[in-house]
Amino acid sequence: MFKYVNKPIEKIDGLALVTGNEKYTDDFNFDNMLYVSIMHSGFAHAVIENLDDSPARKTPGVAEVLSYKNVKQILYTTAGQGFPEPSPYDTVLFGKTMRYVGDNVCAVAAESKEIADAALKKIKVKYKRLKPLLDFEKAEGSKIIIHKDDDAFPKIPVYYDASKNMPSKVEADIGNFEEAFENSPGKIDHTFYTPYASHCALEPHASVSYIDNRGRLIIISSTQVPFHVRRIVSHITEIPISKIRVIKPRIGGGFGGKQEVLLEPIVALITWRTKRPAKLVLNRKEVFKSTRTRHQFRTNFKVGYNNDGEISAFHLDALENSGGYGSHALTVLSNAGSKTLPLLNKIENVRFTGKSVYTNLPCGGAYRGYGATEAYFGFGQVIDMICEDTKQDILEYYKKWSIKSGETSPIFKALGEGKEGVAMTITSTSLDQCIDTGAKESDWYAKKKLYGANSEMNKNNRYKKGIGMAALMQGSAIPEIDMASAYIKMNDDGSFNLNVGATDLGTGSDTILAQIASEVLDTPVEKFIVTSSDTDITPFDVGAYASSTTYLSGKAVQKCAEKIKEQILKVGAEILDSKIEDVEIEDSMVKIKSSSKGSDQEKISFEDICRYAFYQNNQFQIQATASHVSPKSPPPFAAHFAEIEVDTLTGFIKVLNYTAAVDCGTPINTTLAEGQAEGAIVNGLAYALFEDYYFTPHGKMLNDTFGKYGMFTAYDIPPITVKLIESYEESGPFGAKSISEININGALPAIANAFYNATGKRLFKAPFTPEYVLKILND
Amino acid sequence: MRLNFNINSETKELELKTNETLLDVLRNNGYTEVKCGCNEGECGACLVLLDDKPVNSCQVLAMSVRKKEVKTVKGIGTLFSPHIIQRTFAQAGADQCGFCSPGMVIASYNLLRENPNPTYEEIVEGLDGNLCRCTGYVKIIEAVEESAELINGKK
């Protein structure tokens, strides 16, 4: 049994957050600070013929203007990924070609935001407008070439063909799909569409920078990836890494949107040139239009199966709209296959073909779910179609065909992140129990019997009810690539400093990592002073993405705490005049094994141990550091159930109940794990039902406010039940896997399957707006 | 210019320009607990109480509230003296990134002051003006329910 993990412990920053005491990037102000405003392109595709910034420069209060005229044209990717990045180097900070409405034209730094905004308006830009490419299905081989003469290149040896508008292509082929599909008695061939989406982190992107007393550049930023920020800013600005310090304070949500290096190089350049602090905070419209989005996808599924529903041939073809630049193009695309196809690992002939294309629309990037969300929409419906067609119980179907402990999938090796993947065997899953629990909680069998398109209650009723489900998997960190590390030192009251590169975006990872150290050292969570995400102070960590922090950074903390434990035992044994193998840690003390707690001669407190190590004999600092790279990426699993009511007159889908049973291994913090699931579910529901980007015929986003975009409020949510169904993942800290992303994947297929159950019709395009639903119903 | 304002039951002289919103004036004068999520009155992160009425401070000119009592989340409770709602939010996990929390706490405080025994429907109505992307609202609603019970002495 655990003492400090697998518990609903309050976030260590909780009270500071809810009293408004914590500081976010925009809460930092410095004397003599400049305010930065950016001019974004209003054209989807254009070349700047001339930019006259002299009226701005002459404006009193303007300190600096950045544009292609005075910013070196260094290619990079804004994707905050490990080095070398799998995303192409196709971006310059301020270039001459505008590739989407929202692309950077220039920036002004001034004494106030008002002056900067006013000065921006005075800058005269002469554009040569080019025909925009706005249909991603027509992008490949289009005459409109988006990255024509910019020397964009892939940083790693992968497919990249700018002449065809294709930043990436991913393929995997196992067995012989064609032959197996041809010979299958049952065949499915369907195409699905998923839309753009904005992360809608409540805190807009923000960065502030200044020069410290010794001339170094300090950047405070709302980022998920402080170490990648340091490296990429250095690359773009040519300021040495040693001169840059990146600090992530509290950050107001990320969801992948802040795994992107967008603002930091701009404030860095302004501060470096003017030697003055500089602040850049985007407004909400800018976040919608100019930052990163969820990629728009088209997925096609060709599936061959026999009369028992056994699938012999499965082909997932994905087309990804990368927008103006190729940030995360390759890896999101690859994950559309690698996070879905292994779920049904017994299919012998599996093919994945994926293409990513440039368009003159907003740029895709990392977004919670990362390709899996997009692919599960079709994947989950295809399995439902097969079960309906062959009269299988979908719950039993998933239980029969899903990947089990001790099993593998060839996809793990075939689909990597820019290189070959990593073969792995599943060592933990409770998916079967998730399915059973979800079925029970949602009253699946009773409702399945009651509902149905031809049921008594639905047949002649305007309101039709249905229930649907989907099984899901994701990953936990990027195997053999992602590295996390931790440092712990002991203080003379028995407290510890825990310094981690890991990035808490509100997920509570600071708390979770302290719990893991607590468990190893058998001392309360309050004993840990957690410092995270400061490139000067904390050891390296890739950052918060790929569902990695609990699993990967948590393991680094566990390893580090084990080393501390050894040192504490050694000192304790020395004080107790005993051998290290004869002592143990219990309740913040070292004691002689099998001794009773009462005897003072046989135990010594952490406080006394540290004092002894500091001041008495063989003095040294009890401290350790540890790093961790995972040889695998154990998937969390989940079963999601949606019960809906369709108003066939208005086309409105109301979700009546939503149930998710989730296997994240050991939930280190049960409250926070539930919170991750609930947040992802609601984001998934809003994505399934409302969220989308609407564009003018010229590629300008129309619904660029919260009000028009359609994010859910508390008023919109259905009753949600989350059940954590534990398994034990031996490679994770105390059995933990991940939970942050997986639960955003369920709403699309589960609601679509429920819709079929209610109406007998299939939904092929998200979001399921009333207009689209009516169109489907009346078809 | 500098003018006196009544904030969190104290008279404070604040630096401001005539055309500035209450949100900007508060934040520029150190009240950074009031957050800016959209500046368009749609997210509720900048919610404050004006004479006990909830208002998105980004939608109000500071000059217009000089005679009014402004209350930010710190006027409800502080780190060392938290209000029951704040205590409950933290315990329930109603805070993830915390950016919406000051506004959510204000909205909840206002709701429970007007209606100490809200139904589920009344709670979600009361929180309808406040966006949160992290929590899915589930634990926020639970925290408000829990706060109501604690305030009413039912627990």
C-alpha cells in the first residue's frame, strides 16, 4: 500500500492559485519596460514588396521595429520539440512571404502598448498578393506552391517536398493489405473529417524578457518547453545558450498550444538590442489566428473483415492540413496511426499512409490528443460499423481483439516520431475492466436494448435517444527520445529542495512529483520545496508534452529520491553506529530494523541526520540528481460511453450522460487524475459538437472570439462520470502511466456511435452542428 | 493622473488614464490577481465585485467606479486567511492552471451570497459567465456545492 501516492493530495500551489497569489508571465513588470505589438498579415498569401517603418521609428516612444529588414533570415521550426526537431525548418521570425492570415509581418516595441499599437498602424506595407491555397484536399501538387524559394528543409532525414506542398509523408505497411482486403467478405470504405480547433488556454500567450545585472538575457514565458525555448531562441537570435535563462512561472493552461516557440525570440531580440525589458502579450484574437491550432484532418478507412467481424485488412489513410508552416506536421500525422492502430493488434494486414500538406490557412501544432483524436473519430465508428454489420457486441469485440499484456503490435516499431519507432510489449492494461465498469456505470446493456433507430421509443419520436462507446489508447512519453531529470538536496530541518525541469501547466505535476519523492523517502509532501522549469536552476527536462510528465519526469524523481535515500541511510547508520543494511527509513526517521519506535538510541530523525551531515562528522551535502529516458511508451487505455438525445426537428444533439473508465496505471494523485480526465472530456465534447474555425473565402478566421468560437461553459456540460481503473505499469513510477491526453479522444466516436444508435445514420464530419445533423438526417 | 479608489475595503491612490478600463488600472497598480483572458467580456477571468455586483472589469471604465467599492479575489480571502470557498476550491481540485480561479471564486462567492442553497442548475447558471479549459467544470461545480454545505453548517 502507498502512503503518499495514489492519494487525493491538494495541489501544493492550490491555495496560492485560488487566492490570486501566484504570478503568471503577464504579472511580471520591470522598470523601463517596453511593450511589444505585432502586425499580423491580413492576407493569406502575399509577398511584402516593401515595408516602410520610418513613420513608426519617428513616433515618440518607439524604441525598436523588427521586420525582415533588420532580422536575420534564419530558418527554424516553432515546434518546441527535442533536437534535432522532426518538424521542418520552414519558418523565419519575420520574413517577406505571408503564408496565412495571422503570419508575422513586423513588431514594434514602445514605451506603452498604446504607442506600439499606434505606431504599427503607421507602418506602410506594400504587398504583392498571391492566390491563396485554401483547400487542403487540393494542396498536393497544386500550382500554388507555398514554400517556394525559402530554402526550407527537414532537420532530420525524412521526406520533405516543398514543390508538392508536402512537409511530410508517413507510411507503414504490414502484411499484404490489398490481397486481404480483396478477399474479405465484408468491406468498409469511409472518409471522415475533423476540423481546426484552438486550445483556448485561458491565459493568452505571453513573454517578458530583461537583462540581468551581469548582462544575461532572462526570459519569463508561458511555455510548456523552457529548455527547448532556450535552445531555439539561441538559434534564432544567435545569443549563446549560456547567456539565456528561461523561467516558466505559473502558466494558465497549455494543451499543446504553448509547446511552440512564438513570442520568446521577439522579446529576446528587442531586449538584446535595446537592453531594456520587453513584454509581449497576445490578445485573444491573435491567439486564435496567429498561434497554433489542432490540424484539420481527413481520414479514410478501408477495412476488410469476415462474417464474425474479424478484421483481416485495415488501411488508415490520413491527410493533414498543416497550414502555412509544418510545425508538428510529421509527428501529429504519425501519431494518428501509432496511437490508434495498435489497439486492435491482431490484424495481420495493416497499412498506414499519411500525408501532410501546406495551405494558406492557420498553422497546426501540438494539441492534446495529437493526431489520435483526429483518427479515433473514424476508427471508433468503423469498429461500431463492423459490430453492427456482423451483429457483435462491441464491448466483447473490443475485449476480444484489443491488445493485451504480454502482447505487442508491429505498429510500435513501424511508426516512430521521425525515425523508426520502438518495439514494445504491453505490460499493463485494465481495458477489459474499463469496458465492464463503463458498461455498468452507463447502464449500457439496458439502454442498448431500449434504444436503437427502430425501437418503440425512437421510431416515431422527434427526440431520439442513443448510446455509443469507443475504446481508446494513447502513449506515455516518446520512447528513447524524451529525457527528464531531477535534483534533490536535503535541508537541516529534514525538508528537501526538489528541482525539476518538468513543466507544471496547471496539471499539478509539481505536486505529483513531490508525492513520488515523498513515497520513496517516507516523509510528507509538505517537506518538499518544489522548484520547476528554470533553465538556470533546474536540470533538463524536455517539457510538458506527449503525456510524459508523471511517467517520465516522475521516474527521474523516483530514481533521484532513491539515491537520497541511500545517503540518508548511510548517515543514519553512522549515527546509530549500525550497518546500512540494518537500518531503514520510516516516518522521516532512520531506525534500526525490527526495533520498536520508542527507543531513542535506535532511531534518528531526518533533521538530526542532515545537521550531522552538515556540521559534525564526514560532512557533506545530502544531494543527488538522476535522469530518465524510457525504453517504451506504455499506453493508457480508456473506454468512453456517451448517451445522447437527438432533436430531429432542430438537429441539436444533447449529451445526456458521459462515462469514462480510464486505465492510467497507478493514479499518483487521484483528484488530479480525475481532473485531467474531466477537462479532456469536456474539451472533446465541445470539439465534437461546436468548436471549429470558420473562414472567409480569403482565408481569414471569422469566429475569432470566445463568444463566437463555442467553448463550453459549466452550463453546457452533461453529467460526467470518471472511473479510474488501476493497472500497474512496472516501468513507471509506482506503477503510473499517463492520463492527460487520452480522454479527449472519446467524444467524437462515442457520440457518433450513439447518433447511429439513435437514428441509424452515420456522422462523417465534425463538429456535429445542428445544420450538419439535419443534413445527415434528411439525406 | 492619480485618484483614490476603494479596493478591498481600503482607500488606495491609483495611477490611471481617463480612458483605461478597471482591469487595466487594477493590473497596472499591482492587483495582478485580476486576470485578463480575452479583454472582451467573454471569459470572466477579470471578474470583480462592484458594490457587491459581479462585473467583468475589462468592460468597465475605471473612472466610472470611483465612488464604488471594488472587491477582487483577495478581498474575499488571502493566502493566509482564505475564504471557505477558496479553501474548498483548492481541496476539491477545482483549480488546475488557476488562471480562471480568481474569477470563478468571485462568481461562486456572489452566487452563494445571493443564494446560499443553490441547486445544480442554479450553480451552472451562476458560473455561466466564466470559462475554464482545464477542469471541465466538474470539480468547480463540486467545490461550489461543497462550499454551500460548509457555509450553511451542514458539514
